[in-house]
Amino acid sequence: DVKVTQSSRYLVKRTGEKVFLECVQDMDHENMFWYRQDPGLGLRLIYFSYDVKMKEKGDIPEGYSVSREKKERFSLILESASTNQTSMYLCASSLSGTGSGEQYFGPGTRLTVT
Amino acid sequence: KQEVTQIPAALSVPEGENLVLNCSFTDSAIYNLQWFRQDPGKGLTSLLLIQSSQREQTSGRLNASLDKSSGRSTLYIAASQPGDSATYLCAVRIGGYNKLIFGAGTRLAVHP
């Protein structure tokens, strides 16, 4: 079974702090994704990566950056956390190429910024 | 721009009912469509994936259909159980890199 793990289930940070959210997958997937999920807005793509050191902006990249130094690990960085970044953050991974591209999700991190 | 809509937003049914959840998308140029389940406060679990060339997929009591030309998919749940209570999300894969566009979900409650 594919396993996607996220470093924390719950996180509370203060405004202005630098926040790191980590995601690890164990199935040698090329693609990794970070989403945020908010009531009424659904899941929105923040950033994704299709290879080590490669990244692409999603629909809402402002206020975030990412890092992918190893294939299995994809980090989301909030350079200076703000209250409007309080949300549920979900990581996912998938194979690339012409396969099904089925995405597998981690359990999520509920981030609260006070 | 691709938009995905799910109807209804919420559904409450008695145990044992067969039910249909609807998903529509505006651009038929999709690679595939995926149905997910999400329990409160948890991540997403993939239920079914239908390739653009397929018409339906089945897994146990779940059956998903796809009509790409009309931009519609349905998730059929047979003989619903309280354990089926969750939010069901559909998502379409567009373009390269397996990007998904999600609907807002249908919140299902199955009561005994």
C-alpha cells in the first residue's frame, strides 16, 4: 500500500513565525502536491513538484514556498505565518507519465495561526 | 477554466437506501476522474478512478460512471450503511503532472 505521511496532525503557530510542514511518501512517486482545504472553498492546489528540485506553482502559491531535496520528501514552508493561513493542509503523491496518475493523500495537518 | 460541481451538497438517508452522488465538470478534456472519501478531520481516501476512455468502474457496493461528452459522473452506493457517512469528493485530472481539480464535495449521513 502507498503510504503518505505528514509530520504533524495538529500545529499551532504564532503570526510571523516560519512554519515547516513535511510530507514523506514511500512509493517512489515522481509527483508530489500540497493542497489546502477550507470550508466552502474545497481543496486548492498550492504547489506541486514533478521531480527532485523541480516545482510548479498551483492556484494559490502566495505566502508559501516549497522544497524537494529528495524524491520521497516534499516540504511546504510558510515564510511568515498569518492568520489567513489557518487551514487544513493535505499532501499527496502520484506516479508520473501516462499511467493512471491516481493521487494518494496523507492524513492532513490542521494548522492554526494565532 | 475547468470547474467541478457536486450536487447535492449534503444528503441524509436511512440505512439500506441506494443513492447517487453527482459530479459535473465544464471541460471534457480530462485524463481521468477520481472519487474520494473524506472522514471528518482526516485525509482523502481514493475510492475509484475512471480513465477518460472508460464508462464505469466498480468496487464492492460502489459504482462510478463517466460520461465525458456531457461532463458528468455519478457515484452509486448500494445498500448504504452508517459507516458510509463521510464527505465524498470528485476530482478531474487535467493537463500534465496529474493536476486535479476538485469539487466541493457531498456530505453524506446514513442514519440507522
